[in-house]
Amino acid sequence: DWTMGAFRAEAIARIRAQVGTGRVICGLSGGVDSSVAAVLLHEAIGDQLTCIYVDHGLMRAGESAQVVKTFRDRFNIRLVHRDASELFLGQLSGVTDPEVKRKTIGRLFIEVFEEEQQKLGGADFLAQGTLYPDVIESVSATGGPSVTIKSHHNVGGLPAHMRMQLVEPLRDLFKDEVRVLGRELGMPEEIVGRHPFPGPGLAIRIPGEVTREKADILRRADTIYLEEIRNAGLYDAIWQAFTVLLPVRTVGVMGDGRTYDSACALRAVTSTDGMTADVYPFDIGFLTRVANRIVNEVRGINRVTYDITSKPPGTIEWE
Ligand code: XMP
């Protein structure tokens, strides 16, 4: 795509002009935006860039290993991978309120990020994968609704004493354009085409208290669901698809025994920006196939439901 080729060259020149010989730190989440920002920055300034990946232990199956493999091994980007799952899960113990969960994760994320950037000896710039809709949203937030539906977190909320000059090379782009840029930069499709994933990770897909055991169960169900979606060739037609582990146990029958295990919900929506969303109309054969696999292959789940709520009035995530 010639337009994106031109954007790429201009963006690289702009980054070099802004950064000079300074050191840049970039928070990597594994998501599309920060990933594309990191690869673009690396192309512009090489080892002046260090990425920090704060792993809260609430990622999907295999995701952390994939982030490390892709960025460190394939793109040769300097990457700090901090496994902070003990810390996050410890602080989440006993927490059931969705907003307290989000705020706890947001606060720890900043603490750990700050620790890691101090270990690196600081930096002159902080890079972020801010997109155009994020810019608009934060501008309109001042005059927008006074009710916070969900407090989102990203590295933009860093405390004043560590505020660095921002580098935001994607701030003129929409999500679909970021994906085109990622392909232009030679990034693998499994990153560029990936569904959005919320900062708080699986914590907000486990209503009630989050534990490592529940996260493990959820990851198994989620893997099966996404595998079936990919096999059916539906992944790219869906904005987001995921599993929610419900804080409800129900009675079931397995072989000639009684089970009393958790129920889970499947969610899949279409959307263009995440602001509104429609339920994806799977055929019932697909849904029952997924349900059978999950109940048979995931210990701890014995019932599967499909969430048929659009946004509004529902939200995409359950918390
Ligand atoms: P909701 O659930 O509000 O989600 O309909 C809209 C979109 O935003 C994602 N989401 C988040 N993304 N940090 C993020 O970076 C967050 O805290 C967060 N919460 C929700 C959600 O997955 C959906 O794509």
C-alpha cells in the first residue's frame, strides 16, 4: 500500500527528529497498538528503544511467550519481560468489585512499570500506541458524560514525577490503519489481526474474586472457543470473542456421575470501534460444538451459555 508506505517513511523521520539521541521506553501490552508502535519506533531508532512488558498473569494462554518470542527474537527489540503475576494475583485476592479490580490492576501496573524503568536508569521519552479515537475521546471527556462506566487504564496515567515527553507515532491513525501499517512493517498476522484485549486482562472476565485456578480454567475454555472460531474461518469477521467464567455452579451429569461445577458464557460481537456492538449470529451447530468441547475438555466447567446482549445496553466485557 503506497499511502501507508509514505506514512511509514514520514513517521520514522518524525520520530527521529523528536527523539534525537534520547532514550525511549515503550510499554508493550501484546495488543495491536503498542505492538505496531514498538516495531515502528524500533525501525526509527533501534536500540535507543526499550520495551517493558508488565505481565500481570491474566493474559490468554501462550500470549506472554508469544510476545517475548516476537519482539525479542524476531524483531531484535530490547525487551524487559517482568512476570508480576504473584503481585497482581496477591493484591486481587478478596477483591470482587469490578471498579476496585480495575483500579488495583491499574495502580500495580504503574508501580511495576516505574520500577522497571528505574532499573533501566530512566529514559527521556515515553512512547505510547495512542490512536486517533483515543485522542478524540480524551478531548471530549471534559465535556462528556459525568458517569464513569469503566475506568480504563493505560500508561498515560503515569504519576507526575515520572512524566516523560510523549512519543505517539500512531495518533493520526484509526485501528484499521494501524493494522495496515503493521502489515507494511512485516508484522505477523496473528498480532496485526488480533482481537482487542482489555488492559486488566482476564480479571474482568472472572466476575467475583480472581484466583490463579479460575484464570487457568478460563484460559482453557477460551483457547477452545478461539480455536473453533479460527477453524470455522470466522475470526476476522468478529470484533472480539472471549469466554467469561461465571461465579455460579450448576448441576450436571457426566458419564454416570453427578457434577457440580462452574458455568461459563461465550461472548462474540461485531463492531467498528467498540463503542457499539452487535451479537455475532453463530449458527446453533457451532455453539453446541464449542459447548461440548468445553464441557468435555475443561475440568471445572459443566455448562455453557451464549451472551446475546448487544451494546448498548450491555457492554462488551462483563465488568
Ligand atoms: P466495553 O466493555 O466498555 O469495552 O464495552 C469496549 C472495548 O474496550 C475494551 N476494554 C478495555 N481496553 N483497557 C483497555 O485497553 C481497559 O481497561 C478496557 N476495558 C474494556 C474492551 O475489550 C472492548 O474492546
